[in-house]
Amino acid sequence: MLEKFPRGRTAIVGASTFGCGEAPGCSSLELAHQASVQALAAAGLKPSDVDGLFVVLMDDALSGLTMAETLGIHPRFLDNNRTGGSSFQVHATLAAMALDAGLCEVALIAYGSNQRTAAGKLVSASRPSPWESPYRPLRPISSYALAAARHMHQYGTTKEQFGAVAVAARQWAQLNPEAFMRDPLSLDDYLKARMVADPFGVRDCCLVTDGAAAVVMTRADRAKDLCRRPAYLLAGTQSTTHREIASMPDLTVTGLADAGQRAYAQAGVSAKEIDVVELYDAFTINPILFLEDLGFCAKGEGGAFVEGGRIAPGGALAVNTNGGGLSCVHPGMYGLFTIVEAFRQLGGAAGERQVKDAKLAIAQGNGGELSHEALLILGTEETL
Amino acid sequence: MKPEKEYFEHLQAGRFMIQKSRSSGGCVFYPRVAEPGTGATDLEWVAASGRGTVYSTTVIRQKPPTPSYNLALVDLAEGPRMMSRVEGIAPDAVTIGMPVKARIIREDGHSMVVFEPA
């Protein structure tokens, strides 16, 4: 049976980030709350208008309940699903279906984390694996490093090509006042960075920051009343392949190979029509794998594809225009930030980094250790 | 059946065991109560051959003088893949495709399977 996504029947009408970088003294809940009221205000709404709530906080397993209580609302549709950093793509997909079915009228998706100033490192909510922990993996870095090493072995991908991803991300970040790391990064700087887990050095790894984001969705018939340029949901898909890296069937092929095709089918568009690609770049191997799996180049050609500034500002394909998890913000889970950036680009509100005439965007999320992949295809009114 | 507990009891006694389904003949690692996919519960313990091939490898870099160490994914001859490390060779000399052989060591009071070049 064909997947029946309610294409174009719901839209993002407000979005906000808050506390990106460092927000000392704020709790994760406070950061998410602040982003939420800002996103709602941007659409002329308030918490009491929200009846569909989608939340993850890393430090609170029942954060859906906590957030509802804190907002002072009694949502009739609550979801606390967590698939890792891709949770928010799943939330938006479920929100689109719930809105379309009349199960809620206004959906709020929120996330916040104070991991940088509170813990100084990635806060993990996972149980230690009895099968992997004895070998002292540096999770999640070493899992992605194993994928990178395998990609190098199979396809001849080079360290310099990983470097091209890091340098492009930094160049985008330099155009984004919200980005955490905006000082210049040359390929030479990249190559000299301290090694962490071969082939990765520190500049292959995402930031550890604080930060929060929130997104508000309604049905399309109401969207234009709340937002000048809504971003309509044309597709939402996900794919799960494993939990721990040893169980990933092929370390060079992610679940996006499947989820991407289904998303294009739902949206009725192809990769070559996409104007803006917001990928979950927790590590430099990610955009290479994801661009391949999403059909922007053939399998194995991702390394060559990202070279020569092709994904940097002014390049042929606009990828991670906010600076990504590598240079903008990465508060533990990054997926909601790709949605916010896609919304800003489609709304023409991305300032110096604005991609001209952006009409179609991918906002992708990655969970676990390449374990769960999800994406949204968003479009402007012209794409309906 | 308590596969996780039994696996580590075998290992503690010096035996590297994996599971095999009597009906499908498929081998399973990590141990679990039913075969992935089929759900077959006719799993029995069989001795792993210990032969394997490195599927991918990395070196976890430490601040000297703490030694850096290898982390690898090894494809067992029986099929399943496991996380482990390759010893008896410099951690950055381990290569993808390298044939390796399992041995059981004790570390921090626990038995574990590591590999060395075959």
C-alpha cells in the first residue's frame, strides 16, 4: 500500500531557537520553555492555544508531562517519542498526521539542553551496552569513526574530503550570527586538529553546546493567517536499521537510502529539485553518507561531491546553511535545528546566508549511531 | 533461557560460545532469547570457531603516556559481527580485511573476547 502522507495539508507557522551556545544557569526545561513561547509568539499564539505537544528532554524520561505542566496546558495529543537526535522529524510527521486527522489544532515541538554549561559533555540517556562497553568505545564518536574508516576502505574517501565538510560548515557559520564557532577554519587547521578516533580529529566532531528550539504547526487552511510564509510539510519518513554500530548491516549505507526514496515519493519531487539541504552533521562522515543515500550523488562518490566548495556558501548545493552541528549548535540532539533552519530559509528570513528563491528544503535527523534516520521535505506555497 | 547471563558464564569458564538456531541453522550474536527476524526460540549454544575478519577499525587516541588502543568490528566466520579489539599488533596497524583469531582475556575482573592477527 502506498504511504499516504497528508502532503501540503499542514505547515510550520512559527519557529524559534534560544540559548544557542552557552546559557549558563538555565535548566534544559527552561531553555525549551523559552524557545516554545517565542515560537508561539512568532505565530501570534500562546501556550493555551496548544493542544498537541511533542517534546524530548534528555534529562527527563517523562518530559512530555513536565513540559505540559510547565506550559500550563492540558494537551489532548502528547508524544514523548525519542529516537535520538531524529526524534523531532518523527514528531513533525506524527503532528502532521494528528493535525490532519483533527486530533489537535496547534502542535508544538520543543527541545532544550544545557549539556555544555551543566555537564561539559554529551549527556547520554542510554544504558551501557554489555556487548560493547568492555572494549571502551568512545561513544558515539568511535561508532561514526568506524563508518568513516569503512567508507575510506571501500570508496577511497580521504581525510581531506572529511575536511571539506568541516570547512564548508564553518564558512556557513561565519554568515550566521547565532553560530557558536565563527572563527576561520582552513583545511590546514582541520588537518592539524588533535586526533580522537581515527580517522577523526576534534574538527570532525560536532560541538557540545547548550541550546533550545521549538516549532509550531497547524493545518494549512489556518497557516496563512498565522504566518506570512509558512513551510508546508510535503513528506515525513523514517527508517530504523539498528541500535549499536556492530548491528548496522552495512556501515556505508544508512536508513536514508530507504526513507529518502519514500519521502520523494510522498512529496512528488526528486533530489535535483531540492534547494536547501539541512543534514544532521554530528560528524563529518554524516553529510557524505546522507548526500549519497538521498540521491544527490552515487554511493561512494560523496567524498568527491563535497570537495571544491560544492556544499559551501556559493557552491552548487546549499547544505547545512546555519553552520550545522559542526559549527553552529549541537546540544545533544540536533534534529529540531535542521527544521528551524529549513523554515527560515523557505521564509526568506536567513539573513546573510539566505539561499536565493529557496522553495524546497530537506530537514533531516539522525538518531543513535546512524541507527535511526528521518527526514521532512518542506516546501513554500508555490510547491503545493 | 537467560542468554546474556549464560554467555558471560561460558566466557568466565574460558568458552567463547555463540547461539545457533536448530531450525534455520543461523548463528546469532549477541545472544538473545530468539533469533532475529524469524523469532525462532530453538537456539542452542555452539562453540565459536574464533576465526574472523576485520570489518572496520579505529584507534581511540589517548593523551600520552596513556596508550591509545584499537577498537574494531569483526565479522565472525559463522556470520555475525561483533565489537572487539585487535591486540598483538600496533593499534593503527590493524587493517580492514585482516584475518583474526579470537582469544579470551581477563580485564578488570571480567572475561572478554579479543582478537589477534591469525
